[in-house]
Amino acid sequence: MTTAVLGIIGGSGIYDLSGLEDARDEAIASPWGEPSAALRRGTIAGLPIVFLSRHEKGHRLSPSDINYRANIDVLKRAGVTDLISLSACGSFRAELPPGTFVLVDQFVDRTFRRESSFFGKGCVAHVSMAHPVSPRLHVHLSAAAEAEKIPFSRGGAYLCMEGPQFSTLAESMTYKALGYSVIGMTNMPEAKLAREAEICYATVAMVTDFDCWHPDHDHVTVEAVVRVLLDNADKARALVERVVPEIGRPRDLCPAGCDRALDNAIITATHMRDPALAAKLDAVAGRVLG
């Protein structure tokens, strides 16, 4: 039995976490470069919490400029076992209007400017991403959303685009026709890296607007989107406080194997592994690299 250390990544509009007791900032160095911000440590209901602002306070970093590897690496070094990503998104479905939370269970990666793996030349690994979301976190988040009376959807596919520009109408119509639920710019390669780091991961995709496929999209103002963003942020904080006691209970290994993703993933022969890369992998893959 293990006890969780819950990590929270705050996206657009969520640059701090209210309700955090004994809060303190902690800067952790990473061999992968600079993370988005210092970690914010504290507790909620006695459970250790580690918060990271994805874009930094003031929204300094665009989705393409975020160092996703450093972010996941410092969360791993901080002892995080379970990670909830709070992310603003656009909706492809009329039944998922602004203010709805989508508990994503699948991702489609359309990014192309980002480093998407800790592994590479000198130490090759292939982790499974068939089921990228922790089923245990998904269940707990669903129960918390119900308890808080937050409109939400169980499941859905998150299309991650590169950005920073929004979709063309042709792109939006294509993604809608393919059956995706929401679109955002930040959950890839974040989810892939969390899996490589053997951290259980889940996303709460918070709808701020309909993507440009919607006939009324042009009538949406920046002020209206910001109002929804701030309202979503308040609901997200309430969701986190509600879900913490459940996640904090001692539990067995992850039923989906998130916490053992590297057991059979590294394919490079031991004597052929690059020592410099192996040293950088000390936090992410130290359990299997020895």
C-alpha cells in the first residue's frame, strides 16, 4: 500500500491554488532545463499537494514555449505519484457548452515543435499510451464533479494542436467530423511524459468556448471567454478540494499500470546505454535503470 502525493498543473486562469495549507515555494533544478515556475508545496486535508503553474503567473509562456520535460521531471523529483491537469479548451460538441468539464480519456497529438520523450539516442524506450488516463483518478474526479454539481462529461477525446493560433474553420470542421470532443494546446506531450515518468495522470478539460465550427463563434467576445475562464477556475479549485481525500487514501498499484509503465519499455541493451542520458533519467527512470 502506498500513499499518494498529488500534483496539480494549473492551466490558463489557474496560476495558484487556494485552500493550500502551509504553502511554500520550492525551486527544484532539472537536467532537462527550466520548468515553467517554482513548485508550490502544501497540504489539503492532510494530503501533500504539489502545484505547478503551466504558463507561470501572468501567463508568460505560450503552449509551444513550455518545457514539458522539465515540468514533469521536477514533479517526479518532488515525489508526485498522481497528477491532475487543469486545462482550458474549446468544444466540438453542442452538448459540451462553455462551463462544462470534460474528463478526458483519450488524446490525439497534432503538435510538432515539442520534445515529446525523455528517451532517445543512447537509451530507447517505448511506453504504452493505449489508455493514457489513470482509471482511478478518472473515477474519483467523476465522483467529485457530481458532488460539486459541476456539469461534466465522462470521457472524451482531446485534440492537442500546436498553436499558438487557433484552428482554421476547415481544421475545426475536420476535427468535429472525426468525433473529437475538445481541443487544446497543452496536454501533449505532457500526458506522454507523465506516462514515461510512471506518474498516474488525468485531465480536467474545462470548456471556455465553442471552437470556430460553431455558427455563433464570431459573436463570442474576449470578455465573455474570460468570464467563463474565471468561473471555471473557481469550480476547478472546488473540484480539487473535493477529490483530495479520496486520492489520499492508501492504495495498491495502479490498475492500469501507470506506475509501472517502464517495466518492459526500455529496449536498449544495458552495455549500450549512454551514461550521460542515463544520468539525466535518474528521477524519471531510476527505478528500472538502477
